[in-house]
Amino acid sequence: MMFVSEFPLASLFSGVNVTVFVFLPVCGVLFPFNFARFVLICAGRSVACFPPRAAIFLSHVTGSGNGLIKQASDTPKGYETMTSQFNKDAVEEMNEDDDEDEEETREREEDDGDDEGFSVLSELPVEKSERRPTCRRCCRPLKVCLCPYLPPCPLDVSTCLYIVQHPAEESRVLRTVPLLAACLPPGKCRVFIGRRFSEERYPELAAVCKDAHTLLLYPGAAAENLEDLSTDFTSTAHSVILIDGTWSQAKDMFLRNALLRLPRQVQLRSAPSSQYVIRTQPTNMCVSTLECAAAALSIMEKNHSIQEVLLKPLQALCSFQLQHGAQIHHSKEHLIKNGQYNKIMPKNKRKIRRMQKLLTNQNI
């Protein structure tokens, strides 16, 4: 190994652990070597043979300190001091490497032991739990099947329902949309699951939204009362779009999908209190998707018995749940007015305004 007598960039490498690649012609492979250790191995105790500038450069690389630099550059004894310091640093580095190797070996042995324990556990037989048999029509367990409460034959309606459902509703066990679909003829209740609906991905839904005989049942300032419309829905088949999800999810889907703002927007002027008592509603006027569809179909088909037929399975569902430990959920409006709202009141100004509207019976 040969050093140049000038090292103008030596100060830039102060305290830096420099690694170089040395080509060994014996095996023909590149091995990484610590620069300082390689110099010590090659030089041994003959560091004094290096020129003073080379010794200063080595002290910069190994971080030996300005004292050794000054001593090495001023007096010949500095070479011996630097040699002993280099040897001491090399021994400490080797000891640290040995300790690290021992720790790695110990950790590897522990990991091997864990792997052996895991392999023993993985060989144990897995007990497969059998799912309860379910009814194909109502998709409920046979023990709590709701088919006796469904109409024996699908209801004869001319109106087609399109349910735009939030993905979170699909994973809920107690849903009302499957009960609604079980009461209607095939093809009269179509369900589209998603958050965003574009014309490219949902051409069928886009065509329905652009149709002049389509209504969007969603409350709002621009919505008309369905009961006050003079349209004869029995003469021409109409379609109704409903948004299935929580009220915050429904609002988000309505605002973010331009297709849902194309149809004529309608709402129910008056609706009875929700019979879906196993879930909490924001206000006393809020109803489930099945109840909303039942009220809309009874008005558009001019047949009030439709609402009674569609509400029977919902009543049976709530009755089964209450018998198995469920509790009656009053609306948030009812809980606040009667001082039964046990949750911490929100600090967000928007949520506080919503709570005030609940107390003053304003639309939210």
C-alpha cells in the first residue's frame, strides 16, 4: 500500500469510518475492509515509517484527536504514541465486533428456538368451526329465519328501486336491504355498492340517473315532497334511487357524486317514528332504508298495504334481536331532550350546531 505525500482533503474525513474495497487476486472477489484496520494490519508497529502528513491523515480518519496530530507532526515520539493508539483502537474494534457476533449468534439461536416452537404449534390440527345453516331467501340463520314474515309471493310493483349502498353497510349483519329485495320481484331492487360512481364504471346507473322518470329520495332544501307531486306514477313506470348508509355516509356520497344530483330530488313530508329500534337514529323523523322504500312505494303505487307488508319482516327482526339481549335504541334527539345522552358533548363547533338543531327540531 502506498501513500501520497499530500493530503489536502484529509480534514474532510475527520471522524468518518471509511470503507474501501480491496481486490484479492487469490479468490477474485471484492471484500469490504475498514480503512484504518487495514492500515494497521499492513503496517503493524511500523507506523513510524509513514511520513508526518500520512500520519496526520490517518489520525483524521480514525478520529484520534488534534493532540495526536500535533504530537505526530512536531516530535518523532509522536509516531510511537500514535502507533500504540492505533493498536489500542484496533483491539477495541475487534472486541466490539466479537461481542456483536456473540449477540447475533445468541439472537439467532433464540429465533431458531422460536421457529421450532412455532413449527410444533403449526403441526397441531385446526378445528374447523361449522357455520350455522342459513336461509337462501332471507339470508338469515334458520333458527331466526324471517321467511314466515315475508310475503308468500313477491309484491307486484311497477316502480324499480336502485339502492346506492356504502361499502360499510355490506358488512353489517342487521341490514334491511336484503329484506327489501326478498319482498320484491327479481330485477325490481338493484344494489350498487361503492363510494364513487362514475358514468364509465356504472353505465347502467348513469342511464337511470339521466332518465326523466327517475327520482332521488334524499331530503334537502331543493327536495320536493313526494306526497305533493301531481305525477301519475301508475301510468308510467318510474325508478327511485335511495342511498343506503349512515346519515354522514349518505351525505358524503350525495355531495361527491355528480350522477346523484341529476335526477329529480324528493323527500317524505311526514314519516312515522322508525320501527328499526335496534339502531340509533339521529332524529325521530329518520327512518331506515326499508321504511323509506316502503313509504315511497305505497305512495307511488297508491297502495298503502305495501307499507304494512314490507314492515312485517323488519318488526320480526327487531323482535328477535330484543329477545336475544338487544336493547331498544332511542333517537339521539330523544336522548338529548330527556337528559339521557350519556356521551361526552362534542367540542367541535359544527357538531355543536348539529346538536342545537336536534333540540330545536330543525332539519339537519
